[in-house]
Amino acid sequence: MLEMEAVRTIIRRALEEDIRSGDVTTACALAGAEKGTAKALAKEDLVVAGLEVFREVFRLRDPALTFRTGLRDGDRVTRGTVLAGVQGQLAAILTAERVALNLLQRMCGIATLTRQFVEAVAGTKAGILDTRKTMPGLRVLDKYSVQVGGGRNHRYGLYDGVLIKDNHIEAAGGIGNAVRRVRDRAPLLARIEVEVKTLAEARQALDAGADVIMLDNMPVDAMRKAVALIGGKAIVEASGNVTLATVKAIAETGVDFISSGALTHSARAADISLKVKKAKGRG
């Protein structure tokens, strides 16, 4: 579910960034009373995500605008599909257009890429996870889009999960020290995840009592050995160098989860356009 108050904050900041003192082009080119409709058109096959966000951009710009769609987030559509329509004052529609499209295109792009990863590992037990490698300020939208695409969210931020990475291990003086300190100081039910790069480190993390062991940038053969070594005594996550070309082989090693920052930092914005039509006899 989207946290709509957080979404509205994002939208208001985006509109302020784009409009500031006013939309010079629209104010000069239109008489001001023109009304009409606008349709968001998919120009490629995609997975829909962000319809409510798209609607909210126009609503915040002009509450009198009306919105319609026959789709839901998660729907797969083909090129040429009308995703949504907006009707009302054309000045408001034109001024909100870019922000609405930017957010919808990004969200659909992330959902579409995530769906491709999920489908690539079909038939294995591996789940697809995102990371914290999101666009600053847009995490709520990025992570929601991953969910729409069929992926799952890793920790949302530094505050809601423990992940002991290589730099923590170095600073703490080793895997054992880091895990012990976290175990002593973290909330009682916090699950402890440790990033490892070698089989020896995987053994250390297991011996230290890690709940989740992340195999970072390991070759596939080493991952398979690590899964056997861990033997179900901890959840196993694979991360690093995960692409659509490699994800199936990684999944077949027996890992429980595969995390990829590419879902959010490298997803291409979906190709969507907004076409406006002026109502006859207006303006």
C-alpha cells in the first residue's frame, strides 16, 4: 500500500520545483478557459504502476479535474493501451503533465523490470528483493513499484533492519565481534543479516549465529557450495552482479532470495505519452 501523505509530499515538492512562479508557456498560449481531455498512452508493452500517484498529481493541481481508468496497478498492457484519462481545465492539465508523467514512467519502468526478474526465476524457490539503492526522495514510490512488479522489499531504511556489511565488519574488528555487539544491543526480535564474500566468511557468519547470510558477488559455483555449507541453518541471500542474464543461474544454486539494486537504480523509464484534446467550442 502507498502511504498517500508521503506521496503528496513528493508531488508537492515536484510541482513546486517545476512551476515555481507559474507556467509561462501555458499562461501565454492559452486564453485560460479552455477545457478538454488528456489520455495517457502506453507506447510500449509494460506493467502498470502508479495510477493513484498519476491521479494525485492532477488532483493537487486542480481538484476539479476528473480522472478515469479501467486498469489497476500490476496489470500488464501492450503498446497503444490507454492507461488513464483526465478531463477539465487544460491549463491545469498542461501544467501538471510533466510531473505526472515523470512519476508514472519511473514507476511503470521499475514494475516492468521487476516482473522480468520474477519471471526469470520462475520454477525456483528464490524470491526477488530490492535494495536501498533508490532515487533519493522517491523511496516510497520505488519500493511500491517493486511490489507491484512481484518483487519484495528488503529493509526500507537503516532504521528497520540489521545488515552488517563489509565496512561494518572491518570497523568492528571481524564478523564475530560485529554479530555479538548487534545481538547485545539490537531489539530482541531483530533479525541479523551478515554480508560475506567467501566460504570462510560464510562459516564465520554461521558460527556467529547470523539469521541471514548474504553472498556478495560470489561466483555461482561458490554460491552453491555456500548454500550446502549453511544447510538451512540461516536464510541465504545472493547479491551483486545480478542481471536478467545471470539471475536464473543464481536462483538455481538454491538461495532463498536474490537482491538487486538494478531494480530501482537502473530501471529505464517506461515510454508513456500524454495526448491532449481540446473540447469543441471552448476558448
